Amino acid sequence: MHNLCIHFVLSQPTRLRNYRFFDINSRHDYFDEYQNHYLTNRIADLSYRPLNTLMLELIAQYGNKVAFSFSVAGNTLKMFQEYCPEMIDSFQKLILAGQTEFVGSTFTNSLASLYDKSTFLEQIHHQEGLLKELFGLHPTSFCNTACIYSDEIGEWLHEADYDTVLTEGARHILGWKHPGFLYCNPYNTNQKLVLRNSSLCNDIEFNFQNQSWDQFPLTAEKYLHFIHSCPKKVPLTNLYFDYEMFGETHRKESGIFDFFKAFCELVANSDDIQMITPSQIESLSLPTATMHAPWAISVSGEEKDTSEWLGNELQQEAFNQLFKLTELYTKSDNEKAKRAWLLLQSADHFNYMGSQWISHPSVKRNFDVYPSPYQAFINFMNVLNDVKLQLEKA
Amino acid sequence: MFGWEFPPHIAGGLGTACYGIAKGLTKNGVEVLFVMPKASGDEDQRIAHIVSADQVEVDPRYSTYFNSNQNIAFIEFNSKLIPYIGMHDYYTLIDQLESNVFEEVSSHRRHYSFAGGYGGNLMQEIDYYAAVAEQLAKTQEFDVIHAHDWHTYKAGIIAKKVSGKPLVVHIHATEFDRSCEGQRNDIVMNIEREGMMAADIVCAVSDLTRNIVINNYHIPANKVITLHNAIEPNKKEVIREKNVPEKVVTFLGRVTFQKGPEYFVETARKILEKDDHVRFVLVGDGDMMSGVIERVAELGISDKFHFTGFLRGEEINKMFGMSDVYVMPSVSEPFGISPLEAMQAAVPVVISKQSGVAEVLHYVIKIDFWDTNAMSDAIYGLLHYPVLSEFISKNGFTEINNLKWEYVGAKLLEIYKMLNKH
């Protein structure tokens, strides 16, 4: 029996407004409420709501033949609460419907795991608190920001009681090994690593509408065939997708929802493949091998490393200046500034400063408000400077 | 090749670009004969064979150029009116206006004498220059005619007519860039259009200019090619030396409508409101100078806002050496070579999106010329976040070292070859 684990990642950044140098030390509203309100609703309409509805329908129809897992960043949940509360209801329904698993994540899609343990654990605790408050649940699996993982991060996660971790099947780490086996942390073999099959994910993410792809058009049967073409002994296929891929990257009109529905029905009706969620993998008692990740890996780009967020000097400077404030954060009791500091850790802010946008500014970036990485950096630093002043005051 | 100026004696970017193009062509094995109105003798003859128009003997009796208009009678009178300059300049110039153009008559053959530059008798000199061009076209061996900016278009057209060789006109600036609506000079625009129409290929220094050529001069798009300028490597290293404790933000350019100096003043005001540890320097001169000075006084920021007037060569390098940020808020800039010079001196640069140079640069901050908020944010960011300005100046330096005239010359050679095939 082959096992299929489908996981959805949902995270929208809390966007900064155009925070001018005039505002430093005089105004402390950093976020663009209009944009955040508008964009959250827009993408909820395009993607989140239809996908949740589809999952609910599938669960209603096929019961335990289907299973899905998802992780939703805390700041995005907060934005749902504020700007589109029916999304919270939608998730509550999914959780009640069963056959789903809510996977743990950082609170603000944070890069804290690349800095140190305490800020990372702080993020995790915030997220756990929020999930408890909203849904009354405690996650047991973990999916870090962009699946960032290393041996060390694994250890920290073990300390936080997460022994199932979702990460990337990075080829430079795996070498010839197949991501469809179960792996574990070499220093703590109880910690299971569930690896994403990036080539199968790319077939949908990049090629679903790519007419020059030799396999175009992708059908449910063809995709199932791809999954079955892996070596016989491989027990797992793990597919992680961004929510936005459904409805935003590939619009409804492209047929992405119909494709996904047909695919799930096909899987539900077949006897040699079953859908599971990450926490169920433990019970399969599969043989495991160790995977040694001395440096952080992630789902990002071809490199599967952290260069998307820390690739150039601007990003590194912003990162260092931001996390230098850890101590101020712990001492301060200015809740508003503390919250802002957490939100500034979001990977998206660092992506906007990336060098890849310098030479290709014309590439349409999803919801990026900055004309160039320089302006992204300046705006971020202006906000950070004020947050610092606020944390110092209190 | 026809061009109105050639280094070392230049008034603006045109001469620099002509030099670069000639040099780039020479590197690609093209022999360049560069005809300018009045050479001073210290031009670099290794780059191109420089012909001074005032040294060429012309017999107007056999000139098609002068005789093609036989049914029109020209009556010349010595007017001091100069096209396309404002009142302000007119009065300053009127004193200097000695008639520089005279003719040495020796039988019918004559040498025309040129003042060069852009003085009062410009239109007349343009005609004489064309007559010289005709003479050269009859006597010289060449494959392609290449004319830079409107002053030389008449020369280019007549040379094409006499020789039958293909004509390339090169647009470094148009009247649409130089002046605002209502102040544009029709005579100049007509010459520009005539030149572009007669040309086999029109080279524009940027996509921005290319669009102006297509949309405002109605030139068929398929013969307009964008050919971005490049920059000469700076041989002298700029020494970073400052004698004021404050940060220095510099504007360098003609103080005219086209260059947007008033936006620089507004930006200065906004930054000084928040941070008075900055000095602003405006380098250059032009017809908006008095207006700008008055505005600075009115805002009460004269203690932090300085005017240097027109600077050259060594002084410019010194100025760059003092600068922490260079700003070019041009309203309409066909290309704009000076940001490249600033980047060569490792000064981080803020330029307007309405400039052609923005099309080739990545390691600069681009803003809309009218958006003084964005401009002040960008400058403030560069002044306060050293990592940013280091990042930009370091990468920008590498970036412009790849903008070589040699590559421009190679592209131009391709165009020449294509023209000679037909």
C-alpha cells in the first residue's frame, strides 16, 4: 500500500505601510490596513475559501478515504479574525469534519529558526497559544517557514515536543536517496522527517499551465501514474503546496480545482494507495534512515537553501539588526511594539529585498508593494528603527 | 560621422557620447572620419580622424545645398534673436554676441568660419556646416554617414543625397526633452523630423527616446533602434575627501526645466525638516538658476543648500569625492551620462524613472521625478543605512564597468553592415 500525504501551507504577510522617515519616533502604526484587508479578502475569495470548501465536500463524500493536513501562520489567522472571520469558521468546520490535521508552524512565518533557539521557541509558543484559543487543539507535527530545517532546528523542535517534521527532500542533502522513504534526525532518531517530493509538486506548481511541457495537459490519471512510477518499495509520496497555488497561481478557470477534485476521487477509489496525514506516519512503523542536514535547507528555489531571504548584504543587515533586539523584546512590556517585532520576522519582508528582483524587476511579484529591493529595505529599516525606539522606551 | 562637439571642449553629454561611439567603432576596426564645426587641435586623433569644418574649402557655386532652394530668396539680416532660449539667457548673451561668423572671400572658393558651440548664429552655422558636408561627401571615401543630433542632420541629409550612402541619425536628445510644452522650437523640431525621415536607421539612446521618436515624430518603428550609451573607464581615482562633518547630497546638471532642479530643492526641504545633519549641493547653471536660489531663500534652508555654479573635469571629481548621494531628478532625460560618472566614483545614485539610463542600471534607486516623498525616503535611507549605500555603490561600480563603448561600437557595426547589404 502506497501512502500519500497532502499538506497545504497558508501564510500571508502582514504588509507594512509606506513608513517614512518622518514617522520614526512619531507614529507607530506600521501596517497597511487597507492593503491587508483588501488582499486577505481577495485571496480568500480566489483560493482559501474554494479550496476549503472542496476539501469539506471530499471529506463528506469519501470519509476516511481522504485526508489532508495544513499549517496556517498565526498572523494570517489574526488577519482572518479581523478582516474575514468566515475563514476561521471554515477552518473550524474542516477540523470538525475529521480526516484533517492542523500542523504546527511559526507564528508569523518567521525566520527565527535561522537565528536562535529562544526566538524560535517564542514563535512556536505564540502559535500554539493561538491555535488553542481558536480551535482548541495542539499540533504534534511541525512545518517550519518554507520548510526550513537543519539538524539543529530539529533538536530545538524536539525540545518543543515535535517529533514529526515536514521538510524538503533537498537533493544536495539526499543525494541518490529517494524522498519517499521515512528519514530521521541523526542525533535523535525518534524525530521523523517527512520529505517533500519536489519534482511531483513542481509538475503542478510550474507545469499545470505550461503548454510547452511535454506532459501537458496534466490530468488526474496522469498525475496518479507519475506517483505510481516511483520504485515499488517506496512507501510515501509527500506533496506540500501553497494554498495560493489553487486559485491564485493557477486560476479557477485553469481547471486546477477540478483537477484536484478528480485526483482525490481517483485516489479514494483505488485500493493500492491511501491518503494519510503526517502524524499517522508514525503508526505505519516504516523503516527509517538518518538524514544529516548540517546547514539549513528549505523549499526555496533550485538551491533549496536560505539564499532567498539571506542572500545579499541588505537582507543580512536587516536580519541582524532585527534579531539583535531579542533582548530588548524580552525586557520590554510594550505589547504593540513586541507584536510588531514578531511580525517583522516574516520571511516575506526579506524576500522583497532579494537580489533576484534587482535584475528582473519586471517579473510580477505576488502582492509585493515595493518598486525595488532598496525601497523594501529602507521601509523595513525605518519601521525597525521605530520598533527599536519603542522597545527601548518601555 | 557628423557631430557638433567632441572632447575635450564640450558643453554637455553629447560630446562625451560622440567620443565614446567613435572610440567604440575604432575598437571594432571601423575607420571614423569625424567632422566637427571647429576643432581646437587637442582632440584625440587616435580615436577618429578629426576634420574641422572651417578648414574645408567650399565653392558655393557648385553647391547643391545652396542652389536647391533657387526659387526661394533668402535675405539675411543680423538679428540678435536666438531661438529656444528664455528671456534670462537672452539678455546675458546679448552682450557677448559678437558676430563670430564671417566669410573670407577669395574668388568664389571660401572657408567658412565657425564659432562652434551653441551661440547666436547657430542656424547659419548649421547651413555652412551642411555645405562643408556636401563638399566632403563628394571628395571622401566612406560607407556610412552617421549624424549626431539635429545640428548635423542637414549635413547628413545632403551628404546622403550627393553620395548615395546610407544615413544613420543618432538621437541623443529631442526638442521634446529639452523644453516643456509651448516652449518648443518648431524650426528645431522640423529639422529633427526631416533628419529622421531621411535616415535609413534612427538610433535612439534609450527606449524612452525611441518612444518619443516613434510617437511624437511619427517615424516608422521598424527603423528606430535603441542603442544605449556606455561610459569610458575613469583613469583617475576619485579621492573620498570631505571638509564638512555633514553628509553631502549632490545634484549635477544644467539648471533647466529638463533636469528638474526644483524637485531637488523640495526634497532637500523635506529631509532637512527631519535631519539637519545633511548638506545639499547644486552643481551647474542654467535659466532656472535665479528661481531656484529664490526658492531656497524662501524656504530658509540657505545655510544647508549650496550652489557651486558650473564645474568641470577635476572639480567634478572632487565634488563626487565629497558626495554621499548623487541625485538626478530629471523630468525627461534621453539618457543621462552623469549618474554613470557618479557611480564610477562609487557614489550611490538616485535617478528618476523618466531617464533613459534607468533602463540599463539596476544598482540605483529609481523614483518618479515628481515624487519628492519617495526621493527623500530614498536619500534618507542611503544616508542612514550604510549597508544599503555600500551595497549600491559597490555593485553599481561593477555594473557600469560592463557598460563599454566597445560593445556599443560592435552593435553599431552590425547596423552599418546591414545597411551596406541593401
